[in-house]
Amino acid sequence: MPTSNQVLAEWVEQVAAHTQAEQIYWCDGSDAEKERIDQMLLKDGTYKKLNEQTHPGCFLHLSDPQDVARVEHLTFICTTEKADAGPNNHWMAPSEAKKKMDDLFAGCMKGRTLYVIPYCMGPIDSSLSRCGVELTDSAYVVQNMRLMTRMGAAALARIEKEGDFVKGLHSTGELDPNRRFIMHFPEQLTIMSYGSGYGGNALLGKKCHALRIASYQAKQEGWLAEHMLILGIKDPSGRQSYVAAAFPSACGKTNLAMLIPPEGYIEDGWEISTIGDDICWMRPGEDGRLWAINPEAGFFGVAPGTSERTNPNALAMLYKDTIFTNVAETEDGQPWWEGLDDRIPKFDWKGNLYSGNGSAAHPNSRFTVSAKRCPSYSIEAEADQGVPIDAIIFGGRRASLVPLVNQAKNWVHGVLMGATVASETTAAATGEVGVVRRDPMAMKPFCGYHFGDYWKHWLSMRGHASKLPQVFTVNWFRKNSDGKFMWPGFGDNMRVLEWILARCHHEIGAKETAVGYLPEEGDLNLLGLDNITSSTLKPLLEIDGQEWANEMSAIREYLERFGNRVPEQLFNELRAIEDAL
């Protein structure tokens, strides 16, 4: 028997029999195994090798054109009671979901290999980490999980020592959109995904485990599993601070996580380090602070828009040992996407000759790469105890209303801000792009239970941690009357982070408004910004009373959709803001 864990061994055998898998392969995470599977994927056409001179060890994968993003409308939370899933989730009764998935999985791996992937979300020896096992018939998934998690023998050893693990069963099936479901059973710590090979639907350690299942675990165990980057900032005095920030997908999270400060900041001695770009698990520490780990070991980032101008650190790590999915390809076999440079690719993301019309790379095309390839990667990402969080930031795309930066007045106010943040939708999920929707804590597609209970859990952190982080909102995407962005963004977001940290460390004042604390005139460092002055910054920090009164009304209506599970403290805070307005 490949494992001493009887539950795991029996589950693998049962799945193999039910799916009629031709063979079972237990992944060990070794370099030799990687090389062997890479060659197999090249041989069967799943991979195409890219230019070995410019991109050594890099591969291109083109997925089915109908399988290119998360499918939120086909993603279900299967709790015993429908009310526990909440109106924020699609629900299906566990018995119904199990039968539906069992029927789909019956015989689906005939002639295929069943891969057993033991993995650890977080550093192998960290008490904050959690383990899982994904069973899949996709070798492409194996290679992505190898980069995204601590996968293989070490993870299996921890599972055998602890006994517990999250069960994840996946098959690409026929890649039929009408036979595609992603089911989550939080009470059983189980995931079943069928009919998709796309990352968010198929790499079960990522959104499925690290957010939907983990958020439920976190509620039970007194911690937070969040859709957040973790960024380290060292100031010229040598003081190290850490920030966690939540943004919906494709709203600049990876760019912020790998930020390169303006030249003047670098000359002054500021340093940025990257702990993670997507997921953050936070637990109250003995010192009263929230301590965080990035449960992932790699980046599954959006390629379009990544360039030398927008994110030099991300671009620098993509020239070696990277899996590219649904990007375009140049004549000499290099990966290409919109926003990269002015070259014209030869092939589009479907593998056809590019005509010059439309997008050459899919808008949600991706790269998968080890976090250790990032120039700003911090060794603290492997720290067993995690890193202490000084500030929590919520953001999204808002063309109007929301100021550049705003600080919550207290923890309850901060939870209200996070619970009601709104953003314009992007190509990371199926559906219409550019629609403004509420996306609480950027967790709308990922919270594994009722949002009312989730907000109550956030509020309960006051009883577990005496030195909670300060809470802020940011909006890099405000536009002027001409439809142009008013803030340069990217590296210049460092100027906002500097103010945020100064507030966290009680080093600077602020202007109190009905909706929070904003920078006083002259408090944001604008040195070196030729097109931004104090006068042009003013509209970015304006609070329109009437517009915000309308927003509060919309927020009240939104909260009321979640019924009597919404904590009364949020409505009390809302009334206080309305009165102040």
C-alpha cells in the first residue's frame, strides 16, 4: 500500500473502481517525475514547448475554447441546511449533489490514469497549514499543482502523521459545458469537480480548498481564510510592516503584491517583498496580532496587461520554468499577450494563425510559476509562524464615488467597508464584463458559507485578537469626466501605502469625514509625479455627500438581502454614517 493512511488508501481504491481508471499513479513531487510528465504532455499535444533560448523550461497549453474561466453559476456549496450556504452561494442538497457527481464520474477515467496528488497548503511544518489530496485524470493539473502547492512525499508524510486531509476529486470528463459542476461539501471537507480543466475549477488546492473549504474551516477554528495578497514593506529606518489586501480577480492584486516603488523611494531605502498575491490565511497570535501565511507556493496570474511598465517583477519571473495557458505565440515560439509589447503574434490562443482582429491572447489567459522565481519573493513566505499584519486593505474598480484611500474609524466600520465593497466585473469569471457588483472582501465567488455568518465571524476577531490591523479601502481606478484614470497606479501606489503605514504607526493625522479618515492636503508624497499636484489630487479625495447618501441606501438594501443573519452591529454602523452624512 502506497500510504499508511487507511482512509486515504481506501478512498483512492474506491474512486479508481468507480471511475474505471486504467491505472493509479501516486505523485511524489520529484524532479524526475516532473520531467517524465512534461515529456508525456509534449508527446500527446497537451503541451507545446516554447523557445528554449528565450524561455527555457516553459510550455504553452491551449485549453478548450469553452473552458477558459471560473464558472460561478455551476459552482455549488452543498451544506445540509440550505440557509447555511446563504444567498451568496448556489446551493444543492448534499445527497442530490453526491448522486449527480457519482453519475458523472462513473466510468469517466476508462483508459486514463488516476493521479493521486498529496499537497500541503502553506509551509510543510507550519501549524497554520492544512493538507489535502486531489485525485485527477489530468496530468496538466498535476504539473500546475506541483507549482502552486507543496506537493508530493513531504505532504503525504504530514497527512499520515495528522490523519486529516481535504478530499478533492476531479475529472476533465468530456469538457462539455452542460456536464460541468464544481461541488463543495464543507461539512465533509470534500470537493468534487467535473467537466473542466481550467485552473480555478480544476486546481482544487486553489479557490476550492484554500478559500471555499478553508473559509468554513476557519469559522469553526477561529481564523480567517481570505482572498488577499500579502505584501512586506520595510521603511528607511529598517522597520518591517506587512499588509494584506483584497481585490477581485484581475483588479491589480498581483501588480500590488510585486510592486516596485518609484525611484525616489528606492533611493531613500524603501524595500518591498512579496509573501503572496492571492490567498491569505490569518490566525490570532499570542501577542494579540493577526499572523498570516500564504497557503500557495506559486502564482496563477492573469497574463494580459502584465508588462515591463505594469509589473516588471512578474514579467521577470516568466522567462523560465513557467506554464502558459491560452496566451498567443510569436513566430519564433515566444509567449505573447495584449499589453506585453508591440510585436504581432503569429498564432492566437486557439492555435490559429492570428488575423490581427480581436484578442490574440484570451483576456483571462494565465501563467503558472513558482513563487520563488519572483525577484521580490520573501523567504518569510516559508516562515512557520507566518508574518504579523499591520493593515488590511479592500479595493476594487470604481470609476466614481470611492476615494483614492480611506481609513475605517474602527474594526466594525472596517468590516462594514469590506462587506459592502463594490467593483466592476472582469474577464476572470464567465459573464458580462464591466458591471458594478458588490463583492464583500473580494470573496463573493469564494466564501463557503452564509455571508451574514461570515461577517459575524470577522466581527468576532475582536474577542480573539487585541491588536487588530487597521482597515482601509483604496480605489486606483477613479476616472475623470473624459473617462481617463485620475491616478497613475502601479508603482506609484507606494505613495498610498506610505500614508497607510504612517496611520497604522500613529505617525500622521487625517481628515475625518462621515465615511472615514482621509489624507490631509499635502500628506501624500507627490514628489516626482509631474502630472499630479495637490489641486489635481483633490477630486480623488473628495466625498460627495449626496452620492454617499445614495450609496448608504444601496448598502442597506444589499445587507437586508441576507436576512436576520446579518450582525446588528453593521446596521448600527451604517446608521451612524447616515447620521453623519
